[in-house]
Amino acid sequence: MQIQWFPGHMAKARREITEKLKMIDVVIELVDARIPLSSRNPMIDQIVEHKPRLVLLNKSDMADPAATKMWENYFADKGLLTLTVNSKTGQGLEKISTNTKELMKDKIAKMIGKGIKPRAIRALILGIPNVGKSTLINRLAKKKIAKTGDKPGITQQQQWIKVGKELELLDTPGILWPKFEDQTTGYRLAVTGAIKDEILDFGDIALFAVRYLREVYPERLLERYKLEDVTAPPIEVFDEIGRKRGCLLRGGEVDYDKAAEIVLRDIRSEKLGALTFERPSDYLD
Ligand code: G4P
């Protein structure tokens, strides 16, 4: 299966990002800490090429801290510098400036060697829709920057936002579209709300979530839905959740649409706690 969302947009988005890259020194790539690889476009390495890059594991408040540690190690092994952040509260963001400086240290040293006074480092925020780009820009700018909307193609005046003395951000982020070749990636994006629920079957998304939670976080399911056990097949667990929640049709059958809505809403509003939906071990060959 090959699903490419917004197919026409990707080429255009890529062209726009390539234009923006010419103006900047460092890329700040945002990923969703709950699905760090599923929430990045697989073409990111090709697009960014040799620009120094800082990866932000955003929405870390919603992710399982133990899994986030694994992801930090994963990216470190790949030679990528990461920061675990919460753009909503600003937690972790204070380190961005020193980290970008670290990425630029050779270039800065060279400039100083030539007697040139280094100017502020210029950065571009990059990521898929809904990953938190605007929230991050607003936090760093300490004011509300108008949201441009995820519409590539709108040309506008670019402006630089000062973040302290040593960092400047382009005020419009680079938008990449999620893309996936396997269904699991699609479901992970859907569960976290990164793609619209209409793209995949709602009931299937919820069943995927129940299957995953049953394996990785069984105690959370037991507790939230007051289940006796979760050893039954996923569809039966889903059925039981529906019954416990009173999602019944007239004949006493479980109303799966309603049950799916409850499960997904609970996950997205953290009623089951902080959850991570993929681990580095899922990507071992
Ligand atoms: P985008 O520009 O990349 O499209 O994303 P945007 O900043 O609009 O953020 C998408 C949603 O994610 C927003 O929620 C935002 O508040 C939330 N968000 C961003 N960063 C974080 C984070 O680190 N932690 C948490 N918990 N949430 C984050 P929303 O429901 O669309 O809006 P709102 O209810 O916050 O107004």
C-alpha cells in the first residue's frame, strides 16, 4: 500500500522548503514524541541534505518518558542532536539556542578566525501539520504570530523572529506532509490525531489502538475501562470496552462507532496517561 496525502502539495512544499533552506543555517525539525518516526516525512534527509539539524521531540508531555529516553538514544546513535520539549509550556525550549550554537561551532570558529563577528544563527522550523510548529514559534517569539495555515503556495514576506541575541527564526515554518507506505504508520498518525479521521476507517483506528494498548500498556486499559482482563483477542477487548461504556445499539449489539469515538477521545485527551505508539525496536529489520 502506498498512500500519499495531498499528493500535489508535496512537490510544491519541497520546492518552498528548498527556497527557505537557502536563507538559513540550521533546521529545527519537529517530530511528535509519541511517534517520532511516523511523524516525519521519509524524504526529510534528502530534503534537508547537509544543513545542520536539531530534532525536537515535541509533545513530550503526552509521551511515555521511558520510550522517549529510547528515542533520544536512537537519534543520538544516528548522529542527530535531539531535545525533548513541550512547546505548549515551553519546557526544554531554553536549550534550543545553545544547541544550535553547538551545531554551528565549527563555522563560528572559522568566522572568528577570519576576524568576522558571527551574526545570529538563522533557523527554520520544519515538520508535518499539527506537530506543534506554530505553538513553538509563538512560544519562542513570546507573542502570537499569525498562523499561516498549512497551505503551501502562499507567498508572503518572510520575517525573522529574534530569539535572544544569538538565534533568529524564519516566521513561517516549512511544512512537510506525512507519507507512509504501510498501514501501521497510517494508524499511528491517525491515533495521535496527525491525520484526519476520515482518511482511515474510524473503527479500524480504534481497534489498532486497543490492540497496541493491550500489548504495551495493558494495565492502562484495565484501569480506565474497569476490565477484568485483556487477554482476549483485541476485538473482544474492544467489544468489552463498548459494553462497559454503554455503547449499545437497540438489539444489544455494541455500537462500534461510539466505542471507537470514546477510545480515541480518551487517548487524545490523555485519559489513559502519557503513551508512546512506537519504539525504536519496531524498526529493527
Ligand atoms: P502546527 O503549526 O505544526 O500545525 O501545529 P500547532 O502549533 O497548531 O499545534 C497543533 C496542536 O498541538 C495544538 O492543539 C497545540 O496546542 C498542540 N501542541 C503543540 N505542541 C504541544 C506540546 O508540546 N504538548 C501538547 N500537549 N500539545 C502541543 P490544538 O488542540 O489544535 O489547539 P489548542 O487546544 O492548544 O488551542
